[in-house]
Amino acid sequence: MNHMTESFSYVWLIPFLPLLGAFINVFVNRNPRVSGMIACATVAASFLLALGVFFQLIGLPDGERSVDVVVYSWITTGTFAVDVAFLVDPLSTVMMLVVTGVGLLIHVYSIGYMGKDACCVRYFSYLNLFMFAMLILVMGNNFLLMFVGWEGVGLCSYLLIGFWCERRSAANAGMKAFVVNRIGDFAFILGLLLIFLYAGSLTYADVFAADPAVLAPVITAITLLLFVGAMGKSAQVPLHVWLPDAMEGPTPVSALIHAATMVTAGVYMVARCHVLFAQSATAMTAVAVVGAVTAIFAAYIALTQYDIKRVLAYSTVSQLGYMFLACGVGYFTAGIFHLVTHAFFKALLFMGAGSVIHALEHALEKGRDPQDLRNMGGLRDLMPVTYKSMLLATLAIAGIAPFAGFFSKDLILLGAFVNAPALWLVGLATGAMTAFYMFRLLFMTFGGETRLSRDETEKVRESSRVMTIPLVLLAVLSTVGGFIGIPHVFAAGMDRFGGFLAPVFSGLPEAQVPSASVELTLMVLTLLLAAAGIWGAYTVYIRGNSIFDRLVPRALYTLSLEKFYVDEIYDTLIVGPVRKIARGCWRILDSAIIDGGLTLAALTVRSMGNAIRYTQTGVVQNYALIMVVGALVVFAYITGFLGP
Amino acid sequence: MELYFFLFFAIVAVASSVAMILQRNPIYCVLLLIMVMISIAGLYLMLDAQFVAIIQIVVYAGAIMVLFLFVIMLLNLSREEGGVFRIQKPLAVLLAALLFLPVAAMVMSYAGGGTTPPADGGGAGFGEVEQIGTLLFTKYLLPVEIAAVLLLIAIVGAVVLTRKGTVSVGE
Amino acid sequence: MNTALPVINLYAVMPQIVLVSAATVVLIVGLFERFRKGIPYLSLLLLAVSGVVAVNQLGLGPVPFSDVSSMMVMDDFGLVATLVFIAGAVLTVLISISYAEARSIDRGEYYALLIYAVSGMSMMAASTDLFTFFLGLEVLSISLYVLIGFEQRDAGSNEGALKYFLLGAFASGFILYGMALLYGASGSTEYEAIARTLGGERSDAVNLLLLGGLGLLLVGIGFKISMVPFHAWTPDVYQGAPTPVAAFLSTGSKAAAFVVLIRLLGSVFPGLQMEWIPLISVLAVLTIAVGNVVALVQTNLKRLLAYSSIAHAGYMLLPLMADSQDGSASIVFYLIVYTAMNLGAFGVLAVLSARGAPCATLEDLAGLGSRRPLLAAVMAVVMFSLAGIPPTAGFMAKFYLFSALVHGGYVELAVIGLLFSGVSLYYYLRVVVWMYMRPAAETPAEAAGRLSYTGMTALCLSALAILAVGVFPSELLQLAERAVMTLP
């Protein structure tokens, strides 16, 4: 074991290099043109190292594919020891590859997208810092390190959402993201404390090896708390409200953080803790149900949104729901598989959308929103590369065979069918809706007649190479990425992805597999529904048929357009009252005093009005009075007049 | 006999304190405070603490209070203007009374309990200069030193707060 | 009459002696105008010397002051606390230099009183007797009254000093009364003797006296640490005091009172746990709630930090309940981190408002991120740390504190604490939002030009320390643990 740890001793470089990049950009580099290069170079190096880890790992026998690499001992106290240590196993390696791989492409794309922004040095240092935190999150070998990464990515996400500080809405969105996430983090750290209390350690190896009987009294509490943490980070209903608003940030950020990597941290965490989750049936059910509900809920909202990034944001929420559904029904491999394919096609979709927005920003007249689908249309010939790559991604997310999304989504639905048929129906319906809204987006952007004026049309240009090359690469991955996990029905032993992850999830009970004919029937059904969704979008948005207007009640449409009024409900029920309470407290305790314009000068100047003296002389005496009341309570309690 | 003396000093002390709080004229306040100090000195005497009693009169009633009087007369302070906060005063009286009750009950129950009083000193020579001196130089050596520092700080503080502008020697 | 002189051990009070002498030297040198510029540096040097003395004595075990009565003891707990106070004073001096110069309060007395205050804190930390504790407290308090009112020309400063003085004297009254009751019950002012009385057979009457004494002590100490409902002075006084003094007040004097509280509750009053644990838990929760909730709506920065410091006092009260070495160690660790954080936060304000209009409200911070990147970065680090976001020291401190609490079996208190610490994020982040995400005003309030080097050094040091302790907390944790090991 020891020599293996040594042979992996370089893994600390993987998170450290992006951190170094961030440092150079913050403290050394002042040249905006170089900043992008530095950022890309460090992430590229991390990606290569991650590839190295991957190949080294597959060279090892199955049983030895889990290595703890201790960097230094972090906290050592009498009761408590945690190391800064990384866990190298198939699951973390998959995450490393996704994070650094997709991250690298988005960094490159950012050079094109953000290169002319005045603050691009700051942008790239944030982005690198994010990579560092995300890698810490997925590589740590204990919960505390994971939490550090967890908060770190939240922080970077917040900084990047609010990046364009001249937009007030951006700052507010950043704030909202952080506060909502904080609810999840609160639950998460509570879960950690409980784990520490019962298992006596925070290191994965110790916790997962702990006797289930020891954890039994609190296992449901622990897993549910962890899951609430995951819900915050991965934007599950009802904590999903921050993600659509997070679209205020630059589009590459939406692609990297709010689609491909950070928001999947919750899924990663649940998969990492599958040993714990498997011990609590309640928690598993909760995960599955929340996942399914989120999937259909967000898909339903996405049906009617007009902001191109918001459609994608709700789509992300919905797809994350799928991943949780998979974990909840015990198909952790499927959840991670979908995480990987989703990273490919959703990053691509966002970057494609970014490419469109980038083009329209320069083309559209002032006052026309470059993100509004109603201001687009007919861009197919003007931006061919963007169009083609987005088409592939849309096919992938709609679950059309043989694109990447098909395989992973199919595996999830299979798991749901076996374990929770009701949720399977939900997933199926979501699939059809996904196909509909994604093609709606595609048709409204690229298809049909253009809604741009002639002047505007002339100014639309395809994006530069530095932006389109990452698009093409991701398009390739979205197309063929699914072949790493070919289902058993088609070719035995070709599920390389499942095979690679198998050692991680080996402790779980063998998944039931329905007969081949059932499986094939399910696939066909899924495909048919997706096709129906595409047909529906085609009918409405290309052919201009208003059939839905007549069929669908207005109320249902409004509910979707207004996102079920969730924000408004929160404002009335939570934000408003809290603000009122705080102001009330403040008024009683504080404002009477400062508003009184208290200065000692007022006391000495005799001619001052009575009103000021009234508050002034009252103050210190009032404070003393409050103290006496307090003393009285303390005294009465402690001497047993009130208490025991 | 002892009881009568005690009652006399105690009643004078309490009455003067109450009167001092109620009095609006600062000069009368100081004079009443001197009364309080003197009657407390009387109580000390009855406890065989002659030295403390003398010090009480010399330092508090003599030096400090006279200084107070000078300051008040120098500043020519007139009557304090009352009626600043209508419920403050009754409330304060009420709360103080409430706070007094449990403490009084506590002390009374303790006195009734008949526990032996703490034996720090006591016996022959208790309260005399010699014994106090001995204690100050043995057991309470450190507090005496700290008190010296405390006084130094108080002097520095007084100078700082009253000095106008910055004047230094050496210029 | 011949009296045997006691065998005294000056070595045991060496740090206090050095500190008092240092202050006196500064006081005397400060009288000479030609040394005026050098006074702060002399203070730094002498503080450093005291620090070295204290470090040298670490680990030499409990040594009482004399054979007659202990009064003060030299143990790791007191020494570590003294070191924390000295570090706080060093940072305070550094952030004071330009501020004091610009307001012409850079007199020898200012720095001398600062060091006297540290000596008072150190006495409180080392005390094993109510007598010396009270004298230490007064040494500290009187120095602080004067320091708060040092800006004589500023009405706010005068007002703050008067308020703190009146209420502080009031609180001292409670403490004295409490001590009288404790003396009455046990016949001694020594901690050990009181603990003995508590440990042995005792009548109901004695028990009642002890309880009453403890209650009154808690009121007085509660005032010093701004525990609700004895907190009302805090925002007013912080707002009025010269900013570096407010920094010192919010860290040092609070820390000193906490150190005493640990000693008292941990080694004198464990016998009354049944009574004080519920009381302190209720008051701690109230403190956390009031501090955090009221801070939400503050726009004045010093008031915001005042309420934040109230909330932090609440967190630090919690582990007292756990009654374990871990619990006490976590408070010590938290105090160390808190000192760095709060001095950093107030320090930024002090450096910004050294010249020109004081930086008072959130609006004054608008656009600081582009105007003064380094200063804004320090402030951001400090705010994140106060909010408890990893990888800052604030996170480590909170985590250690709450894990000690959970370990002690107080899960529900940990839940409440964590909940409110989640709330606190909102107002800390608001500061960051104003600095980075709001455009600057046309004419910034603070004066243009270079910021003070010394102030920036102090700020960068504390920011670096916050980050370093977040990443490598082990050494400091062990120090905190070692400190509480010597407690009985």
C-alpha cells in the first residue's frame, strides 16, 4: 500500500496548479492577454495529470484501486484528527477528469468570450480558484476537506455570478445563491457533526467502515441532512431558486459552474456516501422522490421560458433531478454516468448559447435583449458551427440514440422502472418534456424566419475559432460519449464505465435487471416519447400551429411561465417577515438611540431642545435599567426563585 | 447598648443615602454623602476595625468629599433638571427593591444559619494598624502592588482627560 | 512583633511586571516631545520583549506567587492568554500609528495606557483570587475609559467614554457584591478555597450565598463580554471610541473576561453546574440571536461590527456548557482567531479613516475593491472568516467549537448556533458586496494618497494569519489545548 501512495504522491498538484494560476493572476500578472493563457495552462496541466492518474489506476487490479494520499496532517487534537489527504479511486478520478477536461475547454472558450472584458484578469483568477475548490471537493478523502471545497466552490460561484458589478441584479443574484446555498450548508455541516459524534472520525474510510449498528440511531438523520446539503448545492426543489438567477454571471461561468461541475457536487456527494445512504431506506426514498419531482417540476417551467439561459438553467435543474433519481433507486453508477454525459452536452449548450448571445450583443439594437428567444430565429445559416454543435447537444439531452444522453438516461429510467415504477412514469414524462423544450429552444434560435431586422442580421457573425473549437470538441463528446457505457442488452461486457466504477459501488446489493425484451421495450418507449416531444416543438415553432394554445388551459401556462411563483412565496413567507423582525428589533434596541442624535455636546449645550435631552439623558440610565432587569432575572433564576 | 449604636448609625446611613439620591442640589448631595461615610465609619468602629474607620473618615469624608465640594463649587453647578424620563425613576426604584429582596433574604438566612464567620484575622489585635500592616506586607502583598499601579493609571487618566491640547516637557 | 516575611516568587508574575514596567517606560519617554515619533515603535519593542518573556515561561508549570497565599499563578493558561493579549496590542499599536497621528492623539499616554490595559488583562488571566481578579479588571477598565475618551475634541469619543465609565462602574458594583457574598460563604477570596467550600458539605444558606455570588459575578462579567441583556452599551461605545481603541476593546477586554470566565466556571464552580448551565445556555442563545438579527439591518460599520462581536461572544459562551478540556480549548482557540479577525475588520476602518472623513457606513466602502484592492482583499478575507467560510481560520474556530459542543452532548445548541451563523453570512457578505459590486461614489469619503505602511502591515499580517491558521491549524490548536491542560 505504501509504495502505491508514493506512486500517487503527485496528485496534490492537480488542485494546486489552478490555485497557483489564480495566485499569479492576482499578484503577479497585470496583462489581460496573458491571464487567459496562464489560467488555461494550469488547468491543462491538471488535466494531463488527471489523465495520468486514470491510466495508472486502470493498470492496478480492481481491489487496489483506492489509494489515500496524505499531504500533511491538518488537525490533530486529543479527540480529533483530520489530514489534508486525497482519495484516488475510480469515482474521484472520473470527477477529476470531468472537472479538468470540461473545465479546460471552458477556460479556452473564455479567452474568446471574456478576453476583451476590462476585468478579465480578475475573471480568470476566480475561475482558477473555482477549479481548485472543485478539485478539493472531489478529491478529498474526508468530509471536512470536502466541506472546504464545498464552501469554496460556493464562494467562487458567488463571486462569478456577481462579476458584472454594474448590474445590480447580478449582485443580488450572487447574494441569493450564497444565502440559499447556506441553508444547504447548514444541514451539511450538521450532518458532519453527527457523523463525527457517532463514527468518531470524518475520514471516508473510517466512516464507511463503521459498524452500521453504531450509526443506526442517527443514520436517517445524517443522510437526510447530507442530502439537504446536496439539494442546496445541486438546486433541487425547493432550494432550486438560486440557479436560474445565477445566470446573471458570464455565460462560460454558467457552463462550467452552473451546469457541468459545481452543481453536480451534490450528486457526487450522495454517490460518495452511498454506503451511508444505502443504510437508510427513508433517505433513499427521499433522494429518489425529490429527484423525480425536481426533474418534472423544472422541465415544466422550462417549457415556457423565453430567456435562452433560463431555459438551460431549468433544464439543468431537471437533469440534476434525474441524477438524484438514479442515486435514490440505488443506481449510483447511472447517476454518475449521467453526470458525465450531462457535463458534455450541457456545457456545450451553454457555450453555444453564449456564442449566440455574444454575436447578438454586437448585432442587436440597443434595448433589445440578446438573451430573449423572441429576438432570435433563423440563425442557422449565420452561425453554422454553433448551430450544428448545438443540434448534436440537443439530440443528446433529448435522449435520442445513439447520442450520449440516451445511454445514461436510459440506465436511470431502467433503474426507476425496476425499483419505483411511479417515479419511472415521472421520468418518462420528463423525457418527453425535455425533448419538447430543448427543440423549442433550438427552433426558436436557429430555425424558422429570423426576427432580426436586416441591419441586425448583417452584423451577426459566427464566433471566433477559440470559441468554436471547444464547441466542436464537446459536440464530438456529446455524440460518442455514451459509448463508454453501452448497456448489457446490446453488447455484453461493453459497459466500460460501469466496470470502471464497479469497485467503488461493490458493497451495494446486486441490481435487479429485467429481461432483455422488457429493457428493449422501455428503450423504444422512451425514444417514442422523445420523438413526440420533438414533433410537438416542430409543429408549434416551425409550422406555427397554435394547437397548444387551444388545448392547454391558460392557468397551466401561466403557472409555468411564472415558475410556480416560488420566489414570490419565499418573499412573502420568509424574507419579508425576517426583515420585519430584524427591523423591529433594531428599532427597539437601536434606532431610537441613534436617531435621537446623541452627542454629549447636546447635553452641555443648554439651549438644546428638550427632545434631544430627553433621549440623551435617558440613554445611559435606560441601559442601566436593562442591566438591572437582566440581573434580576439572573438572580431570580440562579437562586431558585424561578428555576430549579 | 451596642444594638442602639448600631441602629443609630445604620439609620443615619440609610436615611442619608436615600436623601442624597432624592436631593437635587449637588452641594447638599455631597454633604449627605459625608454623613453616609461618617456613619459607616461608626459601623466599622463597632466591628473593632478602628484603623479602617479612621481611614474612612480621613480619606473619604475628608479628602475626597472636600475635593468634590470644591469641584462642584468651582463649576458652579446648579440644580439638576428633573423629569427626563417619566417612568425611569419609579421603575428604577421598583427594580432596585426587587433586587434587594433576594439579597436581603439570602444574607438573613445565612445569619440565621449560625455558620461561623470567616476567620481571616480576628482574635487579639484585630483591626489594629499592626495587624493590617502585617497582612498588607504578607498575604496581600500583590494586591497592594497592583493597587499602586491602578492609582498611577488613574492619575495618568485624569491628567489626560483634563489636559487641553498637547504640552510636553523637553520643548 | 516579628512577622515572617512570605517567600515570594517574582518569577511567577514576571510577564505582568514586564508589562507594567514597559507601560511606565513608555509613559516617561512619552513626556519628551523629541521622541514623539518613536513612541509607538518603542511600545512595539517593549511588547515584543514581554511576549518573549511569556513565551520563555511556557511549560514551566503552575508556579504560585507566594507561599502565604496564591493570588496569582503562572501557568500555561494565563501565559497563552497573555500572549494573545500582547499580540492584540501589537496589532492595535500598528493600526493606531497613522490614525493617532492624524488626530493628534499620538501621545505617550495613549500607548502607555494601552500597555497598562494589557497588563490588567494579564493579571486577570493569571489570577487565582477574587482580589487580584478585581484589581486586574479595574486596571483594564480604567485604562479603557481613558482610551475611549482620548479624542477629547470628538463628542462621540467623550460620550462613549462616559457611557462605558458609568455602566462599567455599575457592572463593577455587581462584581464586588458578588465577591462579598462568595467571601461570606467561604471565608476566603481564593478560588481554591471557594471551590473547596463548594466541594464539601454545605448548608442551604451557604449554598444560596454561593449561588447569589456567582449570579452577580456573571452579571458583571456578562457586561464585559457584552452578553445579552448586558450588551446595550456595546454599539454606542464602539461607535464613539477611536477606531483602534474600539478594535482593542472588542478583542482584548472581551478575551480577558472570557479567560476569567473559563477559569471560574471550569475550576471554581463546577459544583453548581446544574444551576448555571441552563442559565448560560439561555443567555448564550439570546446573545447569538440578538447580535445576529440586529446586525442584519445595520448600515453603520462600527455598529455592525459591534453587533457581530456580540454574536461572537454568544458562540464562545456555548462550549462552557460542554465542560471539557476540548470545550475550553475551543474557546481559547476561538479567542485567538477572533482577535485576529476583529482587529483586522476594525483595522481596515481605522486605516481608511486615518485622514479625512471617517469611513463610517457601508456606502463609504462602495468601490473599495477597485480603489484599494489590497485593503479590500483584507476586508474580504476578514469578513469571510467572521462568517466562518473555509479555508479561513474563522471556519476552523467555529468547527472546533461546535464539534466540542456536539461532543459534550449539546446538539440542539449547536444547531441553533449554526443556524444563526448561517444568518450572519448575510451581513458579512453585504460588506463584500458593497466593496466589490457597487460602483464607487463620485468623491470617496476617505482621503486620497498612500495608506499607512504600518497599518497595512498589521492588516496583511492578520489576513495572512487568518488564512494560514485555516490551512495549517494544528500548531495553534495544540497551543490552545496545552493552555487548558494546566487548569485544574
